[in-house]
Amino acid sequence: MLAHLLLLNGIDSIIIERNIQSNLEGRIRACVFEQDTLDLLDRIHFKSTNGQRLHLEGLVYHGIRMQFNGKRFRLPLSKLTDGKAVTIYGQHLLIEDLIADLKLKGLQIYFQVKNVEIERLDSERPMVRFQHPETDYEMHCDFVAGCDGFYGVSRASIPREILTEYERKYPFAWLCISAAVEPSCEELIYSYHQHGFALYNKRSNDLSRFYLQVSTEDSIDDWSDERIWEQLHLRLNITDQHWSIKQGEILDKTIFSVRTFMVKPMQYKQLFLVGDVAHIMSPTGAKGMNMAIADATVLSDALSEWYTKDSNDQIQSYSQKCLHRVWLAQEFAMSMSELFHRNFDLENKNDGFDQQMIFARQRNLAQSEHVQRAFAHMYTGTPS
């Protein structure tokens, strides 16, 4: 994404990627695209026909459904935000679209690189070393953007004493299920239940995704198809209406832990951290990819100012500006996680006060239009 934004500003770049292209485009992950993210993607002048796929295949949601212990209500996002909406589209499809377009525009991409090292950050011309596939390369550049994820080399290239890290591990995990089943509902459903969180997500007319809160000690072997459907019915069904989720063949199921991570600063010398390498969020708030793209936007604007106006004001404020937005997104994601998940560990350690506070927040969201409006604005886009 950053490479596209730089091209819009007439700035050339080179991408080095440790994965092979087919792996990047084959990791199926659905994402909630905020309105600002969609508007930004529309600014990119795609040469490939793939660039229109987001609008053709993306599922636009003008509202979402929420339920607390079987009582459901609809949150009219567009009505509450003067027309904003969110779109569900595969992150892997967006990556495929972006790669295809960058290749048509002649940008150089090295896939399947290894032994990446970032050096000479104290100089005016940093250097990146890597192998591809067995040939040694040295790239000399003005700046390095570390978009290589939590386990990449970018953050590790910054002296440890420079960085401050924040991390929280949640006392639950998510079980993600893909099923060949027609839609049970035309909108997302977020459900709080005494047995734990559940989420329904329509992917297409014959594919649905479900998510269940499970124990951090659970494995896939603990979750038979029969148990999955039993819990989905239990957690998603409504007490006062004749409605039930539809069942079908389960195609895939995985369990992953839920945590948050932040690091500051997000820059060191001529190296800038972008996306997951600097921040990870609870998936409940659907903010991760949107925040990564927001980082790329801030960095693109800063580099454009440096090249066109010989000013480093925006470069120097990159970290501060990004962190301001990301902390707001973290607060929203954490608040949503607390609102919809059962924290059994905490409940067993206190007198129930925290749980009663959660119930009060749930009632407030269900009943107050002012609270719903604030929630809808944060859900459809994070303020800068």
C-alpha cells in the first residue's frame, strides 16, 4: 500500500518480501475496511482490472447487529455517521490487487528474500542487505520502511534501549470457522453470551465465517463439528424471535490467541515502523489493517514533503502522529473486547463488580442513541 501511495507522489521504491507471492495471496483473511480506508483506495489509479474488485465483490454494511444474552438490536452505522459504512473484503484479495497493479506500473518487487539486514541507519544513506534467492544484494536508499510484521527484522534493527514496549495477553482465544453455508443474516452479528463471545460474518452467498471465544488451553481436537454448531446455536440464537443460524459443511477451523502490542517510538533515524511491526490489536475492533494503512498514509505524506519541499517536519512527527491514532484504536478494540467477551479468570477473582459494569455498558449501548453514535463513528473510522 505504501508503495502505491509513494507512486502517487512521484516517489520510487523497491519492495523486498520474505514470502513467495502465492503464499501472500493464499492466506485467506477477511477484513473490515473503514470508510477512510475505502476512500484512500479509490485514490489509487489501478491499471489492472483487479482494482475494481473491491467494489464489485466487497460486502458493504450500513449497519451491524449486536446482542447481549440473546437480545438483539441493530446499530444503523450509516444513519448515525452521516452516510459512512464498512466493507468486508479479503485482505489476501487486496494484496493480490495491489501486487498486480504494482507490477503493471513497473515497480520492482523481490519475493522470497532471506537474511535481511538493515545497516548504516546513522548515515544519510541506509543500506539493506538480503539474499534472493542465493545472490547477495545491497540496496542503498534514503529511507527504510519496515512493513515486515511482528516477527520481522525492522523493529529488531533498532537498539533495545530506544524502544518502549507494551503488551497485554487476553485470557481467551478465538476459534475461527469457515463453513459452506448460505447466509443466516445479511449483516455482521456480534454476540455476548454467558458461555462466551460469538461473531457471525457473511462472506458470500454460499460461504460464512464464524468466531467463538474459547479457552487459551483448547486445541482444534477439543472442538468437533458437532460441538461447534451446538455452541454457535447457543450463543447466536435470539430468545424472543424464531431465528436460527443455518448449518453446513465446515471447511476450515483454526484457533489463535488474542493479544495487543504497542511499541514507541515508531521511527529511528531513517527507519520507520509501519503496521503490525509496531502495533497489534484485538481483532474484535477490526482495526489492525486500517491502522497499518493509516501509518502508510502518514509516512507517504511525510516523505512527499521531504522530497518536494526539503522539509523534515512531518518526518520528525511521524511516530507521534501515528501513535496518537493507534492508541485511540487500541482503546476502542479493548473496550469492544471487554464488552463482548466473558473474562472468566477475572470473574473468579472478585465479587462481580467488574461484570456488573460490563452489563451497565451493554445496556447503555443498547438504549442510548448518543452512545451508539459515538460507537458507530469509531467503528467506521478512527479519528486522526
